[in-house]
Amino acid sequence: MGHVDLVRQGSCGGALGDLTKMVVRDTVNKVFANGATIVAIEAHMTHTRTALGYAETSALERLLIDNILLCWLRLHDAELSFNQAGRDAPSFSQRVFFERWLTLTQRRYLRAVETLARVRKLGVNVQINVARQQIVNG
């Protein structure tokens, strides 16, 4: 059975796993080498996910919450890199690079938070068709 057949049957998700979780895990492991820190970050993310009502929300809101958490991770990666670069006496072009990176990650994080707030305020109804299965969230 080929990849296209797996997608058509809708069994691709189980075969590939949750891509968001894979990206988050990879980012956490890249940014934080210490095992105890990784556990603390994952606990914080679980708490934040719960506080944002992950289990009770629509599929769209869950995607947005996942995006918020990924943006939060990347923002802190940029913050840590910016702080480290400041200790290493960077050149002007390196300072500009880190400033831009930090600014972009802050912008993405804020946009993700604002998007979730906007979706919740509007009460957006979403219909998603995935591999011939229809999911309707209200």
C-alpha cells in the first residue's frame, strides 16, 4: 500500500504521528539540552495548553493553541540566543541579525495569540474535510 492509499483511507495520522508534537519536541530538544529543563518546559506547556481550554475547544482552536505554544518556544529560543550573543561581544551585523530574529518571533507570537482571541470572540464555525471524513466544529 502506497502513501497515497494511506491518505485516501484516512490512516495517515496514525502512521505519521502528530507532526505538531514532533516539531515541538525537536524545538525543545534543540533549545534546552538539560533533561530537567526539558521536563519543566513540557510541564509548563501542558499547563498552558490546559489553561487555554485545549480539551474543550474546536479543532481550529486546538491548532491555534498549538501554534501559540510553538511560537512561545521559538520566541524564548530567540531571547536566549540574543542574551548569549550579547555576552559574546557580537559584531554590529550579528546584533542586527539577533534584533530582527527577536522582533520576528515576538511578532509571530503576538499574532498567534491575537488570532486565537479573534476566533474565540467571533465564535467562528469551521468545517474541515479530511480524507473523505467531515468534521464540523461550532
